[in-house]
Amino acid sequence: MKKQPEPNPSTALRPVVDCLIVGGGPVGLLTAVFLGQAGLQVAVVERWPERYPLPRACTIDHEALRILQAAGLMGSHSELFEPSQGERGGYEFRNGEGELLQAIDWNRTAESGWANTNGFYQPDLEEALEALAVATPGVEVHRGWTLRTFTQDHEGVTSMIVPTERSGEAVEIRSRWLIGADGANSVVRSQLGIGVGDSGFQADWLVVDYQPFEEEEWSAFVTQYCDPEQPATAVNSGPGRRRFEFMRRADMTVEELGQDTTAWQLMAPWGVTPENARLERHAVYTFRGRWAHDWRKGNVFLAGDAAHLMPPFLGQGLCSGLRDARALTWRLAMVHHGSGAQAVLDTYGPERAGHVREIIDEAVAAGRVICELDVVRAAVRDAEMKKRSREPDAATHEPPHPRLGKPSLTIPSSGADGRLAPQGQVRVGGELGLFDDVVGGGWQLISRQGDPAEVLSDDDMSWFRELGGVVADLSGEGAAQDSHGDYERWFTGHGCEAFLARPDFYVFAAGEHADIPHFVSRLRQMLQPAAEEG
């Protein structure tokens, strides 16, 4: 990857900003980018002086890539992501003998316009995100600074920041908002006194990242080896890289599991040796399912691992954090600019908590299947999985698509409300591309039965445009053409003719073309701009 410019370490911390973000990982950096692009003054403080140089997360889904597209990253960095591929399907379950138990076809373009599942190398993504953040007007990234404490009042938050690795006086920063994107051991969450729920699932796993000297042939993007003798996972972890994960058995200590000799020993059955691969990293992690009981207190918010943890079996940990970033930032931007009331912020936590809890539950359920050590129960599991694999829709089983939690900033409509909205290929004139690039992102009002603008009043249309909204007639008579039929399939599948989607790509409302004025009217009421309150 092309070397990106480093943040300027001499930049002084500004005493007053609109938002202080604690944590300079992918979630914190993306949050800063979106807020900076919306015109806010943002400071990111990260306790480590340099980026972590080794991989952690290694899979990312279509929705997360659309979020990165919205930030402007994908146009120049799409090569960082390698889509799922494999003749048997993207996701396999095999037993201890290597026999195929179930194959799930994830090798498809999903509803967000990108490949369903993708491998990537996290250091490259963080480098690109940090470069984008530093280049965004209004955003400053300060490494080597630690949050000591903060207090808040009705108007904002006062934080005390200290140098991490050198002596120095604390620096005071005043911000309207503070976002804790500071990881699983979040200082922000701890100081807020927010408790954590626990799924009860816990297992130690060795995560091994390696670079094969020559390209390897694998039948699937992800393979779960449901072997009671040694549960394991094999996954594509980005261009030129692979990952194994091995569960710790009771007869091995954590210290033994963490040795490089153990890593080579466990990979040997797959022919991975020091002669044909370079060991990049090996570390023992405790896989858990946990969530914060609250995501907001006053002017302070949680995002990413500070708000939730999940086992990696569905590859949704980082994806969920990027969803947090998008869901929170469009709300903060609206409140900052006066186009939304403070109440708009109230739905952030409930929506995201309900959504992520479903993913955690599914990840934990997958973990309990994969981590089964009892030989008899494992045999029963294998028989059940083989039976399910013969069902007609077994190969097209999809990852979880939860609805937003309640209460949410949506209205009951066709059943698509609170669900993920589509992005397809469209043609406008001579330009063919993804809808967000060709027509526009943000608020989207799309119909397959005509021009939404023709059924809206001039006042509602003007208001929607001022909100940053775009409209599209995909009936075949409008300027935008549904070139691949992506939207027609979505409309048909959801039994509707039109939808209004939010900047985080979730459906606010869906229904008949004639319902469009109601959608916009209700949106205006629910956003309740500050100037209209009282």
C-alpha cells in the first residue's frame, strides 16, 4: 500500500472543539471523518503514540464497505478488500474428519452493492482511515494522549488529557460532545459507571496470522472445523494473508497455547510450516459476548468495542463498530446544524443496542456449535447439520440482518422499516455506478412508480433538499435507470413501491408511491428541528 502521510505530532490540542473522540482505532477515526465532513471541529486522542502494526479484525461485510464508501474511502482503496470466493461457497462447516457438514453461499454481491464478505488487513485500513481523517478539514488526530477524567454539564463536557509516555501537565479540552471509542476496557464507559451485560459465553482461542510464500488453494473463504478434538477456524484475512484460530483445550495452559511452537504445531495438519509461510502474529484472545447497558449519558456516547464485544465467528465485530459510527454521526451533525432536535440523539443507543444484541446472540450460538468438545453431542450436531444442508435454501442462507432496536427513528410501514436499504448499480446519462456515487448518499427517497418530487409539496421538497436528501425515479421513465434490476428485486421482495432511507442506510419508511408525502411529513415531525420546538 502507498505510504500515507503521518499526523503532525506537534499540533497543539485545541482547548475547545465540537466533539472529542477518545480512541484512534477504525471506529474513532471513521467517526471523526464523518463529523469533520459535516463541518464539526473534532479532536481524536489516542493513548498509543503509533498505530498497532499487526492484524486484528480481518473480515468486513457489504454494509461496512458502503459506510466506508460514504466516507470517501472506497474510491481509492477498494483494493484493500478481497471478496469471498470458493467453489463450495463462502462459508463452510466441516467435522473432525474434514467432511463437509454445511456450505453457505456468501459469494454474491449483497444489497449494499459490495461483496457479501471480504478479507482485509487492518493495519492498511487504519493507515488509510487516519490519512483521510488528517486530511479532513476540522479534524485533528493526537497520538500519545490519554483521557484522565471528564465532567459534564448541560452544555457539554470538560475533559482532562495527559501525555501517555512522558511527564507533562494535563490539558483541558471543552467539547459539546464526547465519544468513547476506546475499546473493550473503555475508560469512558468506566467513568460513566455503565454496567456490562454478559452472554455467559467464554472461550480462549489462539489467533494465528501468517503469510504463505505461495498462493494457497482453499475451498471456502471461511471454514469452521467443528472437531471436538480441536475446534479451529481457517479464514482469508486479506490479500496475500491467511488466519487460523484454535480453541484452547483443557489440557493446555494459556501460556502453552500462546507459544509460536504451538502455532506451528496446530497449523501443521494443513501443511503450513516455517518452510512455506511466515508467522506474522500469534496471540491468545478470550472470546466473549458482552454489551453496555447504556450507550449514552448526557453528552457522552459509546461506540465500537466500548459498547459491545462478540465472538468472531460471524466476522461482525468491526462491522458493528462502523455501523455505530455512521448511526451516531448523522444524528450529531443534524443537531449541530439545527436541523434536528436533541431528541434525535435519544434513539442512537436503543437502535444500535437492539441490532447488535441480535448479532451477538447469533455469534454466540455459532460459537457454541463450533466449540462443542463432547464427542457424542458433536456427532448429533453433525447429523443435524447434514440434514439441514439438504434443505433447498441451505446454500443461500445469509448472515444476520437484524432490524433496528426500539424505539427507533422509523415509522411502521411495509415491514421494511428499520431494515437495511439497498444500493444497486444505476445509470444516469452515460455514467454507470453505485447509486450513492452516481445520484448521492444521505437521505434517499426512491420509487419504482414515478418521480417522488411530483407527489411532494414544494415546501416538503425544499425541506428535503435542504436536509441533503436526493430523490430518484426508477420506474424506467426517470433520469436514473435501475441497470441491473437491483432495486426492482428489492421492491418486489418487500412488497412495496417506494422507500425513504436514512444516511446510515436504514429504511425510515416504505410503502406505496402515494405514501411518499406521508413519509416526508412524518420525518419532519420526528426530526423536530430546534427552531420549531416549544
